[in-house]
Amino acid sequence: MSNLMQDAFASVHAADSLKTSTKEFLHEYRERKSKPVIPRLWQLSAGICAVFLLLIGAIGFHTVSNTPVSYISIDVNPSIELTLNRWDRVISAKACNEDGSEVLCNLSVKGMSYNDAIDAIIGSEAMQPYLEKDNTLTFTVASDDEDQESEILLGISNCAGYRNHNAESFEADTSLLEEAHEHGLSLGKYCAFLELSKYTADVTPEDCQEMTMAQIHSHIRECRDGEDKSDCNGSSQTEHGGNHNNQSHGGQYDQSQEDPDDQGQNGGQWGNGDHNGNGNHNGIGDHNGNGNHNNHDD
């Protein structure tokens, strides 16, 4: 029997290539078995740490990118608020009334720089009916970073949407945001209401929801000029181009009679500065537009 088996396998011969590959495999296998376990664990741990750090970095970047830092209120009758991150990118655009919803209905500005977002909004077809000659386009900026606030005001003044519509721009305190939203108003329209409320108690925030910025500003001028003394208290009258100084919520807001055809850009501050009409802006920080903006530090 033994001879039969030997005879059967005697004709079986392994090829030289098979022998060589088998030897190499056994040699590599012995080498892998002889390597210590710790270096392999260290390499695995290093890879896990690298992935973890990348994950933490991605989460941190996402968090910072979506942290609100500054706010821009755009008001005509449509009221729209843009929320910006520290890189001045729009992280949200919120309509504060029905007209604002119509403007944003087919428009997405998230991720844009605020300059591009403003030009997209003001240049949109839905916004055009509200940009008639007698309407007032107002930008109100609020930020806890004063330098960034000043830079945004300057940037807005260079936007085509600002220059082409004789717009006005103001500064405001971020603390007013929550109050404004509680009353269903944008920051800009709420600041205009606060100014108007200094002269008459007959107008409520709810009334201002239905008023355009031009109507609110017109009512303020009427009160200041004493044209409707039965509804206004503490009004004052000066020559065209003069200054009106009245104590406001947290500061002063000064505004002269305005000529809607005047091409100088009006600037000022809601709640913490001086506003002189006919294109003069005296306040904190730098703000350069098409009009004259002179800034002074206290």
C-alpha cells in the first residue's frame, strides 16, 4: 500500500515559481509575526487622533461660520434682516413683513457677502415697485464689534443698491433687536418707531407695521416742524439744512428737512449718535458714502 501511494505522488512535482512564492510568503509571515504589537497600535492611535482633530476642526469652523456677529436691517416697506458671521457672510435672511416675504420668496442670499446680498435684494424684480422716488430706503446696522460695524456701514455706502436709490444708513444697538422682534418689527423700523414715539404717543409699534419708512419719516418731520402740533409734543423748527437735537433712546438722533431730490446720502445713528440731514453724518466710526460723512470720537 505504501508503495502504491509513493508511486501515485511520485509524478507530482511543484513548479519552481510556486516554490519561490511559497518561500517568500512564509518569510513575510514570520517577519510580521516577529514585529512588536506596540508600534502597530501607535500607528492606529495616531490615525484615530488625526481623524478626531479633523472632526473637531470641522465642527469648530461650522460653529464659528454660523455664529451671528452683525445685523443689517433693510427697510422700505419690505423689511428684511440679514444676519452676518464674523467674515461678513450672510448666514440668514429673514423677512419681517409680508412684503419682505414676497421679495425673498424666489431669492436666496445665504452664504453671500453682505454687499452682494444687498445688491441682489435691491436689484430683484420683486423689490422694484417699492423703490419709487418718494419711498425711503433705509439700512440699519448693529454689531457688538464697533470696528466691524463701521466697516459694514462703509461697505453699504459703496453698494450699487445704496447709491442708486438715495438711501440712508444708521447705527443701532444690538440690544434693540429682541425688543424689535417682540413687536413684530425689523430693527430699522423699530428704531424709527422709537424716534417717532418721542413726539407722539398716538402711534404704536403695531401702527408702524403697516407704515412705510417714508411715512414714518414724514410723520417725524411733521412733528419736528410743528405742522401737526395737536399730535406732536416737543417739536422744533429750523431752517432747511439745520440741526435738530433731541434726546433719543440711548443717545441722540438729529435730522433736518430732507429734499427727496437731494443726491447727498444721509447717514446717522439710531440711538447713539447725531444725524444731520442733507448728507451729513456725525457719529462714531467711519462712514463714507456719496454724501459728506464726518465722524468724531468723543
